[in-house]
Amino acid sequence: MLDAIVESSNDVVYAKDLEGRYIMFNREAASLIGMRPEDVLGRSADELFEPDVAARLRGRDQNVLRNDQVVRTEEEFVTATGVRTFISTAGPLHDAQGEVVGLFGMAHDITERKQAELQLHKLSLAVEQSPESIVITDLQGRIEYANEACVRNTGYSLRELTGANPSVLQSGQTSPETYQALWQCLSQGKAWKGEFYNRRKDGSQYVELAVVTPLRQPDGRISHYVAIKEDITEKKRLGQELDQHRHHLE
């Protein structure tokens, strides 16, 4: 049963004797290096891997045996399918008398998870460093996230914004029809685009061009709203001046 479990596992499972020779090497481990398990047994890492990889494995094994303890590391290996990242666990093997007679190892492939984490990290940096204000609210309109641009533009701290409603920014100059159109679109699962005449914490007013979009989960359920807002106060002022100048010329 133990053999069936080891051979059916999608994780790398192996064992070595005190000389570093493999005495167990499951099918998953063998497939990753493009060999058959029987061709690996009795051989050492020096015979199977590049010198730098073999030296790294040998150093880790010596540490496990010398300290008689389990070691857990994150490692990259060049496999038959390319470079993969693993969470590896290696520990001492004991006989019935408690003497160390070798070591065991297991490795779980986390390549896809690492790639997803990297993508998420890049997306997080892009959102946080965006020059536009980005706000995420729940379906009741409570702010769950606001980026640095939003903090800077509104004058409110992240702590003050978190849990608050965006209505804290209302100046009274935005028409009720604008909010009605906003919620009508969102209730239908559609994105909305328009302008808000808002007020900062210090009382100064500014104009934002906003795009508010429902955030859907994989099952299609709307769980949040995302607002991307650009401060267009200066653009509006310049546009008005140009209109006045054109009118004067005419």
C-alpha cells in the first residue's frame, strides 16, 4: 500500500542511503528528469545532475544527516519540461534502533503558483503606483481598497477611507441624476462613465472623470465595484478658458 501511494503521488518522493545513492525514486521524480526509476536506483546525484545542482543537493543532504533534522527549502530545478520550482522537504531516515541510515525527500511543484504570485505582485504594483485613483468597494458601497493616488487626491488617509462610503467626498455639486444613472448601470451589471464634482478633506473642490465597473467572480457573481478616477479639474478649467477665449474672438 505504501508503495502504491508513493508511485501514485504527483509529488517527487525519494530516499537515499548514507553514501548518497538513491534507494527509492518514484515515477514522478523519474519523469521530471526524463529517466526510468530503475535507471536511477543505485546512482548518486553526481551521476544524474549538473555539477552545481549535485553540489547543492550534496550540501543539503550533509546538513540533514549532520544535524539529524528535517530541512524545508524552495528550489528551482531544470527538468525535462523546463525550469520548475519546488517546495522540497528532506529529512533523516532512522532504523528500528533510531540510528540514521539514510535520508528521505519529497518535493511539491509550485511553479504555477509562483507564476501566479508574480503576476499578482506586478498587478498590485501597477494598481498601487497608478496616477489615477483606484477604489474598490463592496456591494453596499463601503471602501475596501484605495490606492496611493486616491489618498493623495482626497487628502484622507487610507485608514479614514477604509470602511467609509465614497459619499464622504460629495460636494453637493454633482447632480442627483448622475448618481441615479450610476446605480442604474451597476444594478444591471454594466459599467458607468461620468463626472463627479467632489470635495477633499481640506474643503477644496475638484472634478473627477470616473469609470465604475462591476467586479465579477469566476461564477459570474458580482462581488465588488471598481472605480478608476482621473482628476480633470485643470483640464476642465483650461477648456472653459479656451471656450471663453474662442467666444471673445468670435
